[in-house]
Amino acid sequence: MIATAERVLAPGFWTDLLTWHVPAGGVVEAFQAIACSDQEGLVVPAAPRGVAVNLDVPGQSWCPGCLMLAQAK
Ligand SMILES: [Zn+2]
């Protein structure tokens, strides 16, 4: 599943957390629409890449809404 990440700065941690979203519409560099929200998007999205639906990486997780969409495909 192609996904793009939102960087979430975790208070008290030195590493950012990544939350993966399914991109909606075209993939762009400036503002990335995401499948789980009509209003929200990623202002500085990470480059989209293939992400396993059963992602098991410390500090990374799927957005719950986008994970449901990803599993339905
Ligand atoms: Zn999402």
C-alpha cells in the first residue's frame, strides 16, 4: 500500500513519530490530501512509499482511518 507520512513530534522524545496515511488524489510535494479527511492534509509530507498494512516498526503507525481503507483494498 502506498502511503505518505505525517511527522508527529513526540514530547519528551528525540525521534519523531510517523503516522502513515493513504494519499488521496494525486501525489504532490506541497500539500498532500489524505484519504481519511476532507479538510486535513499534510503540509510537508514525507515521500510516499510502500508501507505494509501490518506495519511493525517502532515509532511508526498507521492512521486508524487510513488503515481501514488500506485493509479494504
Ligand atoms: Zn489518515
